[in-house]
Amino acid sequence: MVLQTSPEHPAPVRTIANAIAGWIDRLGSVWVEGQIAQLNRRQGMNTVFLTLRDPVADLSVTVTCSRTVFDSLNPPVVEGASVVVHAKPSYYPTRGTLSLYADDIRMVGLGELLARLERRRQLLAAEGLFAAELKRRLPFLPGCIGLVTGRGSAAERDVLENARRRWPGVRFRVLNTAVQGPNAAGEVIDALGALDRDLEVEVIVIARGGGSVEDLLPFSDEALIRAVHQARTPVVSAIGHEPDSPLLDLVADLRASTPTDAAKLVVPDVAEEVERVIRLRDRGRRVLTAWVAQQQHQLDTVRARPSLADPRAGLADRAREVEELRDRTRRCLGHHLDRASDDLAHRLARVRALSPLATLERGYAVLQDKSGNVVTSVAQVSQGDPLRARVSDGTLGVLVKDARGAEHAEDVDEESER
């Protein structure tokens, strides 16, 4: 239907907008090819917004799709990918914009190739081939380096020249192979196996210059990835330039951004090492000098102590202490002996006072009969019995003249006086 309009009878905006929407709606669903220039996933919304740009002309169109359709893509779509979209054109009268509502998105061309590589990467990663704990450290200074690269290539020249410039004595075993094409992956695998079996080779470098994604495909070959994973010798990947990232970079023990960078990673710089040795030597010398100075200071401090400055001064003090202790000991011992002597004299005096001999010295005598028994009563003797009287200085033989009891003792005393 054609709208009839004139300057006198113009159509309102809503009529034109609805007419445009109707014309576009009659177009139906279409397949559109382009490159994703912009991707917008708004938080909390079920709609994903894409900008699809023509790869030749400077034209673009907005594409919307449900989050379910977008999330079902494996690998996920990224900006710059080439895709084919099955969508239905829609015109929004309120905003006057045209967009495509997509219900199917497919990778094409390079995008499809990248999708296959991404699926391969996910499968190999799930097997653990890219695990960080499997990465081995490179030797500090390898005796022999294996190099797998193209014949007469710039990558070979960069690795050899830069490595020898850094360490002139480094040795290489170079195996030239195809680095692109259908036979490249097999030749690289054979060269890798030969170098891995060589006991002199301590590290293997696989190098190639830059190129397109298609040119670098052999270095994402699954057989090559598994061969590098099984190699006993550390492997360095130096494929392409910094943006290039074949799967070999993920399985290798070390990734170099360029072949030149690989040469810097596998051998040290002799000038830097000499400088490092000089710095370490100077540092060791300073540390040793400081340690010797500290020990000398401690020794000087010990020697400055009075006990070492004049050892005899301490001995004289100790000698005086010994003499004082000796005199004190003598005084204490003399006091103890004096007290012991006095105590002994007192005890001796008491013993002597209690001794029978002392009693005899006071004029008493002990009478014994002829049998030696002590006579303690007049009843024990008779008149005329011989007795022996023991006095303080000897014994006397006596004869009993008269034996009287105690009641006649005074008469006896009187007679004795007469």
C-alpha cells in the first residue's frame, strides 16, 4: 500500500513509522553475515546487544538476542569474531531504530576456526595438559640447546645470534622442519622426539616467525601438544609475535613472546652475570670486612677488661681473701678447741669428784676380807679376822680386835683418842 501525501495533506510521524514497521516486518527472517564490532551484556537483563558490522563497507546494524541463545555458544562469541546470524528485522517506531532479533548465531571463516581451536583448548585443559604444576624450570646455563625451526628463517637467525651474543660459548643442535602447511606438525614432532632422545640437549626451543592464524595452525595440532607434554626435556615455545597464542604456548614449560625473547630466556647474559659476580664479590667482601671488624671490636673489648689488662690484680685480691679466710678459720678453730678444753676439764673434775679414789684421799678406806669381798657391816667379820684396808696410796693388813655396832661407835672413838 502506497501512502498518498501532499504539502496540504502530510502524514503524521506515527503513520510513517508504522508504515515502515509494516514494510520491514514483511521482509521476514534473513541470514546475515558480518563481524561483531561491539558486545554488550547488561547486568540483570535477558537480552544481549551486539553490533554487527559489514566486513567491506562502513555499515553496521544492531542485533539483539536472548541470553539463552548467546550463552549456548561454545566457545563464547567475542568481539571481532565473524558470524552468520539468523534474525528477523524489527523496527521500533518509538525510537525510530532498526535492529535484528537473532535466534541463531554461528561462527564462520576465521571465527569458526578459532571456535575449533577453543574447543580443543578446553578438552586438553580438562585432561590437565596445561597444568601449572607440570611446568619445569629451565637450566641456568644449558650445555646444549635444541632448536626446531624453519630452514634459513629469520627465527633461526634471531635465536642463534642473540643467544651467542649473550653467551658466546653456547652450543646448539638445530633441526630444520617445515613450519607451516599440512606436513609441518609431523616434522616438528619428529624433530622434537630426536632432540628429546639426545642426552646432551638440556632444553628445546620451537621457534617460528609471525603469521596468520592459518599459518600457525600446525602449532595447535593435538598430536604436537601431546608430544610436548610427554617430552622429558623442558620445551620453550617461541611462535609468532606477542599477540599470537597457539596451543603450544600453553603446554610448553615456558612461553617466549618472540624468537629473540626465547634466546634471552634460555641463556644468561655473560655481561650481566659478570656484573652480578662483581656485585656479589663486593657484597661478600663488605660483609666479611664488617664481620671481622665486629669480631675485632669484641676482642678489643674483652682485652680491655681489668681481668685481662692485669691478671695478677685479681689474683692478689683472691690471695687476700684466702688469707683472711685462713685467719678466720684459725680463730674459729682455736675458739672451738678452747671451749672443748674447758668442757673437758669440767667433765674431768666432775668425774674425779665422783671417783672412789678421791673419797680415799679424804681419809676413808675400803675394807676387804680375805676373799676380797668389801666389808660394809660389822656383822660380816669376827674378832681376830684378818682384813685388808685399801687407802689412797696403797693397802694395809689389819686384824679385827673388836667388832661393835653403831651404838658403841662413840666408845670406840674415845678409846681411839686415848
